[in-house]
Amino acid sequence: MTETPDRTNRLIRKINAIGHTPELSLKQKIETVLALSLEHLNMDIGVVNHIFGETCQIDYAVSYISAFCPGTIVKIQDTPCIRTYQTDDVIQIHHVQNTEQHPYPAPYNFRHYCGDTPYGTLFFASHEQKDNLQHLKTSQIYFFRFLSTWLNHQLLYATFQDRLVSSENEAENLRRQLELQDQDINHVMSFVSHDFKHPLRSIDGFVELIEMNLEGQMNSDTERYIHEIHEASANMESLTEDLLSFLQIDPLSYDIALISPHEVIQDIKEKMKARLKKQNAELVIQDMPKVYFSARLMEKIIYNLIDNSLKFSDKDSTVIEFSCERSGPEWVFEISDNGPGIPPEMHRKVFKPFEKLDNSDNNKGNGIGLSLCQKIISYCGGRIGLKQLQKQGCHLFFTIPVSAHGY
């Protein structure tokens, strides 16, 4: 059949249509296109090779010769594909078996070979000399290059689809793992909420009965023992509440809006008015910009930071200062106080759950406050840490993204 540019263009349109047929697998698409191309070129063998170092593997083939079947691996030096691969362009070889530089073994005794280099090599061959391919026309070269480009696109798209499916499967497996973890956490929270609190209430109740029965009969040691039981019970209940707060917090479930941190701190100041007065504490709030964040999460962060400063204050008068300024894509909040500060070797440790400056009975707090702040801030795309400054006190900072889409 005589090859014409119109006929070539019609075939190209047909091949493009095949490439966009979702019902066909990649193998069906490529083998169909190879068969159509063989008919178009009047050739006998169509092969797509994949090059691996010094070897090539047949991935797709349309051929009546059994040697050319998918999965066959040969050394590229033993094939005419080596010249195609080295040239990186459309080439043709006449009388392959007579080439002195490349004495290829059977079955590569082609009378005619045309090849190009997509992700490996694409070639068509025949055991008869083809007059229509003696000198490649512009349309024929264009057709080979089109096939190479089409093949590359199909293979890349298939690779992308495979990776997408793999990623979706990994995401689904991760989702299932997270669901199982959530179930475990919910189970732990239920256990902590009921099975921890119930014995504590029972202890308190029995101790109160003992106090009533021994009213007026207790010596100082007995009164001290009972007081310590109440104290330990209250500390355990506080620890339980803090643990539940840490486990239950889900920063991603809170709505993000444009808020005023200044107003959030003022609200906390009003709620803690009695405690601040008792400890002779002052909150100094610098001018602050409005930011995109959750007001409830901001309240939890600020409350825990204030609570931490008040717990460990060693001064008759406590001063806690707040400021905020922009640094590139982040808002940087700074909180400082005039307390004892935190030693440099503890700067990272204090953000871990249940970590304290020391483990003595006199140590205040349960080691949850700062770790809760870190959990919230990290989930929201920010950072939290401590600064080592020359002046006395604790100097803490945390960041949040400027953009509402940053977390």
C-alpha cells in the first residue's frame, strides 16, 4: 500500500484515539499500535525494548518469530538496537547481518531495520528489503518520532497511574491505622476517665468517713497523714484531667478565623483574675496584629503558658509579657516572665509529656502544659521553643503560619 502524508496523518489520529481509550490496557494499546504501524510500514516485526544497563528486555512485541516475545532479555551489544540507542535518533539499517562493525547473530538477520529511542528502543524490522524505506521520507521520520513520543506518554502515564494507585492504597492503609489508633486512644480515655477517677473518689470518700468517725480523736500525725492522702488524691485527679486533655485535643477539628490574640489574652486575664491577684501577677500585653487561628486553641496555648509561669514563679510579684510580630510566612509570639527560668539542658525535654524540671515531690505541675502547647502548635504548622537570653526568667516563643491555608 502506497504511503502518503494523508494516510500517515489518518493513522496518527487513530493512534491518538487508541491512547485515549480507557477500556484498553497499556499492553492492548501498545500492541494494537504496533500492529497498525507494521501494516502501515509493510514490515513484519514490531518491538518495544526497555534498556537496563548493558541489557535490553522486550516489553511489547508483535512478531511471528518466537524469539521476539515479551520478557526476553539479551545483551544490547548483540542487537541492532545498540546503534539506535547510541544515535538517539531515527535510524535505518540495511542488511543487518552483513554489517562488519556489528556482526549480529541470528535471528537478527534483518534485511531492513528502522528504530527510534523512546524509554528504550522502538523498532520495526523485516527479513525482506523494503523499497519504500530505502531512503526515509520526512513523513516517515515524523511518524517514527510521533510513535516514540506517543509511547513515552503512554508509559509515563501508566507509571503515574500505578504510583497514584499505590499512593491511594498507602493512604487507605494509613487511614485504617489511624482509625485503629483512634479507637485505642478512645478506649484509653474511657478507661482513664472512669477506672482512674472512680477509685480516687472512693479513696476520698473513705478518708472523709474516717475523719468523721475520728473527729476530735486524731493526733497531729494522723491529721497529717489524712491531709497527704487528700493531697495525693487531688494530684492524681489533676494528672488524670491533664492526660485526658492531652489525648482528647484534636487541633485540626477547630475552625480557623481571623482573631485578635490581644482579646484572647484579655479574656483569660479576666477568668484568672482571682489567681493573678493572689499571686500579685501582672500581664503586660504589647500591641498585637490579628491572625488566622482558632480562638479556642489560642486560649488553650496562652492559658497553659500563663499557668506554667504562675506555678513556677519564685518572686513576690510576677510579670508575664506578651508580644507578636511577623517574620516572613510566620507570626512569632514571644512570652517572657521574671521567674527562675529553665536550664538550657532542659529546653527540649520540657516539651515532652510528663517531663519535669525535677522529679521531687515539691515539683509543681504534671508535665502536660507545655507538651499540650507543642501538640497544638505542631499540628497547626508552627514551632515552639525556648530562648536563652542573658536576663533572668523564662523566654518562650511559638510561631503560627500567616496564611489561613498554612495548616
